[in-house]
Amino acid sequence: MTGFELFKKRLQHHYRFYNRLRHTTVDWTVWVYIFIPFFIVGASFYIDLWLKVPIWPENVSAEFMLMVVVFLMYLGSHYAFLFNADVLYLWQKIDLINALNRYRIGYMALITFVKTSLFMILVSPIFIQYFNWDALTYLKFSILVYILSTAKELLKREAKIRLSKWTYRFSILLLMIVYFLMLLKSVTNDWAMLMVSIVILVSSMVIVLSKPQKFYQEIEIDTEQRNQFTQLILMQSAHIGAPEWMTQSNNQVSNRPWIFRNSQKLYSTYTPQFAYQELMIKTLLRRKKWVLLYLQFTFGGVALIVLFPSWYKVLIYLILLFFIGQLARSYWNQIVSERFLELFYWKPVELSNVSKKMFRLMMVPSSLLFSIALGYKLFSYVGIIIVPIIGFILSFIIADFFSRRVIINI
Amino acid sequence: MVIDININQAGYGKDEPIIQNINFSIKEGELVGLLGPNGAGKSTTIKSILETIDYMDGSVQFWDDSMRYAYIPEQPVYYDELTLWEHIQFTASMCEMSEEKMKDRVQPLLEIFRLNKVIHELPVTFSKGMQQKLMIILAFLIKPNLYIIDEPFIGLDPKAMKDFLRLLEHERANGAGVLMSTHMLDTAERICDHFILMSEGEVIAQGTLENILKAAGSNNVVSLLDSFEILMERT
């Protein structure tokens, strides 16, 4: 078997895996209710940007957009296409492994090209129409972004494999700052920055290809990436619930929880209904990643409502409320599916009221912030009073809707 | 009678049965040992009793509707974000137990198992033995009529094991039944009243030690281990 044949086989395996995942999670309803409306709204929004209809991009600075570009450059990952079983045989065939390594870098460069092109096409109206960049400058800027993204992919993985956790984080932060400064400088000095980026890319390739791969670390990173992606998708499934990577690893956990440190009881009554309410509230507040996700979602949502033009705001507002409800449902299903509940024969408990109450509780803070943002943007100060009331009613309806679609018979 | 089990078939589906023809019952105060090698079907039998198996044709009959079981698994399970005390509070709340009753029951258990200094800590930071003790404390807190215990001797220190068996003895004296799945045949021989020997998803022999030795039918047979080997060879 040649290196190319091995790479082809691994790539096929990789795509088969994601295809199976897609078949499991994306059916026609997802297309009808999410993807198609999203594409229609997105296309219409994109055309509006080219026609300079929305006025909000006029308030966006070029520095801010460069930061967005740098953030998107930071995202992304690629695979080594190694398997655990390779240690038995393939790992000893160093030529084959080196060839596999070269092909995976080539594949990564191709995928990065597609992703960068797509992204640069999407944000092009802001740069060309609102910042008045000419097409050639923007093309050179896009090439620079692509070269830097490819180098970042190589360096990020290499740093993750060879450096300690904090050194890795610090190095990546430093790299992103350098990238931001380079993009900033490219506005006035594009050719020079292009040359520097090529030097960075070539150096990264030399670094990566000259060092022998670390087998177990490569496998670990591949597995971690695959799990994160898989579980993020499966999060939508009623029985699987939230992604596992959102639970903290044991070495991050301190002996006592950060909140309710002395196991203070939230409800004085000892009944199953209050037990579940307390369980939901305490576990949610103590899962730092969940709290972070909730806050990111809420503040990200507020930013979207503020930034998007008039009628889109209402649409986004409704979608956000729906997603917060979905998030609450995922969380509920995860908690009530825990094996701890199988330890005892509990008396059957009616939990629909508990789930409804918990969903409402989870939705209210985000809903309130979304409503204030929407109300103020649409109707000024009057909106701050009226829209939250509508938001509460909608949240309660959505909470009731989702609470009828969860596991309630324990 | 505490429980009557009649399983025709159980497993991952009708076409994939793992165990078949499992029939036995547990009387009040009886300690029944569920024995067998890896893959014999012990865990599937327990899952069938807990009703967490995908497919089961048969019945598991508790002789009192209000009867409760407590399951002590080999691998401790708990909520990562709840403290030891909150697990106790949750379990007590699920049984609608008053706070006084909960404290009366749980304080001596915490002292016996030496966990009273870590009640506000998260079990995820405990050693496996400590986590196992938490499972035991929760089971004794609700005082069920049936204890289902999977490999109880793995992870416990000798003192904790002795205390656990003493507490179990006390519960049996009060009428609770116990189903214990284990590989440790010598310990099982010493403490169980009744044995169920399983192999390849079926019961190959059951009864008292005398019944098992008789079923093995050899004059040289003196221990449960010897008879188990003979019975396994026969099947």
C-alpha cells in the first residue's frame, strides 16, 4: 500500500463516519425548519449588504472586522488520520506514516482554502461596499488570511501536542495578536505582509515535517476533536442531551463546589418534586461550562438583535427564544437520564410541572435581555416595558411546548 | 417472599437474547449469591430486575407494591456536581423522608464509614472506596426490602467490608432480602444462604450449598468452587 492509498482509505473512513452522523441527526424536518429558512434569510441579507441597505455596518470599524477575521482564523482543526491499532504495524513503517502526514497537511491546506474563501466571500460586502476597499486589495487581503490560517492550523496542532496546557494557550494567544497586527499592517503594506506570511507558512511546515509525530498525543487530539464535534451534534437528541465535553474533567474539580459550598438546601420540604428542582438548579449553576455557554448564547443573542436590521431582529429574537428552550430541554434530559436515578426504586413521580417550572426559570434571564434589546431598538424606551411582557408570555409558551417533549416518567 | 423472578428471555432485542430461563425468588432475610464467570449473564439478570434492559420477556414480581430496592453497583454512580450531603438529601427527598429521620439514619452510617468529615465535598474527588461507601450509605438510608449488590467487595478496605456485612446482617434480621452478584466464591460460600450458578446466560444450578454439592455429584467435592467447576464442565 502506498501513502496516498492509505490516506485515501482514511479519508473515506473519516467521511463515512460524518455521513452516518449526518443521517442520524439531519432529517427533512431540519432542512424544512432550519436550513432552508436560514439560507433564504441569509441570501436576502447578503444581497442587502451588497446593496448597502443596512446601515449598521457603517458603525463597524475596520479594526473590529479584523478582529472577527482573526477570531475565525483561530477556529478550526484538522486530523492526523491515525488509529490506535497503527501502533502494532503501521507505526513501524516510517515512510508510510511520513507520506500520510504530508497528505493530511495537503488536505488541511485544501480545506482551509475552501473555508477561508467561503468566509471571505461572505464578509466581502462589508469591506468592499462599506470600507470602500478595491477588489484587488481585498483579494490580496484574502490570500494573506488564507496563508496565515494554514500556518495557524499547523502551529496550533503542533503546539497542542508538544507544549503544556498553559504554554500552549499563551502561545496561541500570542500568535493571534501577531496575526491581528499583521492584518492591520497589511492595509498599508500588503506586499510586505504577504512575504512575511509566506515565511511563516514555510517555517511552520519545516517545523512540523522535520519533527517525528507523537503517536499517542496525535490519537488523543483526533479523538477529542471527533468527540467534541459528534457530541455537539448529538446534543439535539432527546436522550443523549448535552455534550460530554461540557462536564469538567476531574483534575479541574475542587473538593467543594464553588456555590452552595455547605450543601445548603434550597427548599426546606423533602419531596421528589423539590428534589428535582434543587438538582436542576444546583447542577446547572455548578457546571461552569454550561453557565459560560448560557452567558455566551445570551450576550451573543443580544448582539445579534442589536446589529441586525429591523424585521430580522424579530425573527432572530424568536429563534433565540426557541433555542434557549431547546437548551433547557437538552439539559433536563441529560440530568434525568443519569444512571444515579437507576440505583433505587423510586415511587413514580409526575414531573411535568417541575420540568415546566425549570424551563421557565432557565428561559427568563435570557428572554428578559433579548426583549429589552429588541424593545429598545424597535420602540425606544416604551419597548423596554412592552416587549419584555410579550417575551415572558412567549417564553412560557415555549417552555410549556418543550416540557411536553421531555423525559418525565422516572 | 420479597421478589419472584421469571425471565424467559432478556437482552438487547428479541433476536439477541443474552439470558434465558432465569427463575428464582428471594425470601425475607435471605442472602442469595448470583455467581458465574464473566459473560455468564449476571449483570443482564440484574438489569432485568432493575428494568433497565432493552428487551425482556418475563416478569419480575415484587410482593409488595410499596417495596423498594436499592442497587449498589460495582462502579459507583453519582452526580458530579452534588456533594455527598446533597446526594443524601436528594435520596431522602425522593423517599419523602423527614429531615430528622434522615439525620438519625445517616449520621451513624457516616461515622461507621468515616465519611463525616467530607460531607460537603464532591464525590468525584473521592477515592473509589469512598465512592463505594457513599453508594452503601444511600442504600442503607432508604432501608429497602431488597438489596441488589454487584461485586460488593471490590474497592472496599477490610474494615469497611466487615462493617458492610454487619449492617447487611442487621437488615436481613429485619426482613430484607439480598441479591449479591460476585466472583469471590469463597466469601460467597461463607455468607450466602442460597446460590444461583449461571453460565452462558442460563442457570446451571441453584439451591443451598448442600444442593449445589449434591448436583455436582462427586465424592471429592468439598467446596463451592470445586462444584462450580464440575457443573461448568458438564454444560
